[in-house]
Amino acid sequence: MDDAEHWSVGMRCPCGFGDTIELLVAAEAKPRWDVTIDEAHRPTIHPSVRRQKGCRTHFWIRRRRVHWCK
């Protein structure tokens, strides 16, 4: 990410139902996620994403790939 102030990132849930997920990345937010972009422009999100509503899916995104939690 660049030096601009970002407060959230959004994406479609990878479960396939098409819900939009918004993750807070602002330093003062709780819960809060970190997003890093590698040299090939692939995002990594930390910590994992666990949906409490809807599909209730749980996953990591590392280098643009979804890694499902059991």
C-alpha cells in the first residue's frame, strides 16, 4: 500500500455467494487487518478472515491465494 491513509479494504467473499467483505485496516480499528502487497502485486491479509454471519467461512489470503481453514 502507498503512503495515503487507508481505513478499509473490500472484496467479494471467496465462498461463491458473492457477499462483500469489508476489512478495517486503520491503525486505531479493532478488529484490524494488515495488508501487504508483494513485488508481483499479490496481496496478503493478516490475520485470517472469519465471517460470523452469512456463510461463516474462515480463510487466509496469502499472495492472492485463498487458503481455507477447517
